[in-house]
Amino acid sequence: MAVLRRAGLPSGLLDGDGSRITLDEFYALWESFDAEAQSSTLALKLGQIEASEFFDPAFFAAMCAPNMTVAGQRLGEFKRLVGAFSLDVEVMSNETRFSFRCKYRPDLPTTLATTEIVFLVNLLRRATRRRVVPRAVTLPGTLEEKTAFEDWFGCGVVHGDSASFSLDPIDAMRPFLTHDNLMWQSFEPDLRRRMDAAREDLGMRARVENALLELLPSGRTQIDDVAGELAVSRRSLQRRLSEEGTSWLDVLNAARMRLAQHYLTNTSLGAAEVSFLLGFEDPNSFFRAFRRWTGSTPEAWREAHRLSA
């Protein structure tokens, strides 16, 4: 109850009635949980909770995989389609890297990100029955009990903009003793149904804005970029936005404003750099748009926000 109150969320949120929250509220929930727990090693405890104690098709699908590379790819596909987060598996000649990120915001709550990485390494150790040691671990934010995390991982932990760990290619392909292809075939249909349902539940405006938050930093700002990402035609995208009482330009501006405020709050990037990341033709266009959104200049907004914080 205290966690929900601190996060400004309804007291009955966890009653299981199917209520949904926004991504920002989800972040606030994690930050509140972290503050209330007052434990510098909370992520170590959460990441090692036995997921087999409750039925989670995604977890069992991963445990049934032949190795960690395939397990990560299965979890990654599930995350990519049903939520705001993704797990990317990059196979290289000298290492295999597993990276956890939010698709729609460039930041990650430290405890959430650390819990996810601990969970994945713990899954690997349980499935192989070996204390596999990552080659490297990168986490966002600073850890108060860094030594405890390094002792658990068995390697150094560095601070960075991402949450990731890398494995020696041999460890990434080390056979899972829990490998069971027949069980995977029984879990896969349920996973597919859950992914299809998640896509249907999300309105077009939310899908477009989510896609934009991921595409904008890479310079892809055109409606055709988003239509291609969502596998719909340009005309269908515009029609469905109109049915929801909005337009492409409204959603584009909302996504740009949200990212601009994030960059100004959480980074030291200058206004010109933020303008570039948001796909504006020149800084002056960004300044005019930002004043229209907030009634202030980017630097004045940043300073006011810092003072209020």
C-alpha cells in the first residue's frame, strides 16, 4: 500500500482486475518500490526469485531452450511484442551480448534493469547447473553495494547507459539440462496468443507514439518509417488515428515533447543536440516548437525543472 501511495497510484491497482498503467506510472512504481524497500541489494533478491513457483509460459519456454542464446531470443521475441521492454541478443565471433532496454524511453530504473540482468544470469546457471561467469556486466545507475553484485556475478560491474551482460561463445551455447522440445511446443501456442492479444489491446495512437519514441533518436521521423515499423499502410495508419480523434502530427509532437523533456531532465545535452536527436531540420525549429509546447525555452525549462526537483 505504501509503495502505491508513494507512486501516486490507486490503492486497488494490484487487486487483479486487469487495470492498466502507463509506462511513466510503471517507472514511478519501480522507483517507489525501491525507495520503500530501502535495500541496496534488492535487485539480487528479486532476480533470484524462483519463477517456476508460478506459471509463466515465457519463463518455461526459455528453460526448455537448448542453450542461453536461444533462450534469450525466445524471451526477446516475447518482450518485443507484449511490452515496453526488449531483450536483444547479439551473437559475435568473440562474445554473445544480452541487452535489456526500454523501447520507448532512453532511461531505465536501476533496480528494474539490475533485476532483469540478475534474473537472466540466474536462469543460465539454473538451466546449465553451472556457475557460469559473464565476461562483462554493464548496469545503469550506481550500486551502493557494488562488491556484493560483483561477488554474485563473478566479474566486474561497470556503470553505463545500458543494462547488459556478455558471455563467452562457449557459455552462450552451453547445453541446457532443462532442454525439452516437446514442452516448448506445448508452450509456444499460448505465447503466440498472448502476443496477439497484447497487440490488439493497444490503440493506434499508443502504438504510433511508442514506435516514434524508439525511432526518433535514430533520425527516422517520417510517417512511412512508422507505418513500416507497425506493418500497416500509410493510409490505414492515418485513418485509424483519425478514428481515435487524433492525427499523425499530434502524435509526432507529443512524442517529440516527451523525449525533449527527458533529455533536458536526465542528460547534459544542449538544446541543439536535442534538436538533432528529435529530427528537427534546425535548432530554431525546435526552439519554436518547444515554446509552443511548454511556453518556455528549452534551457529555461531545464533550469526551472532542476530548481523544482
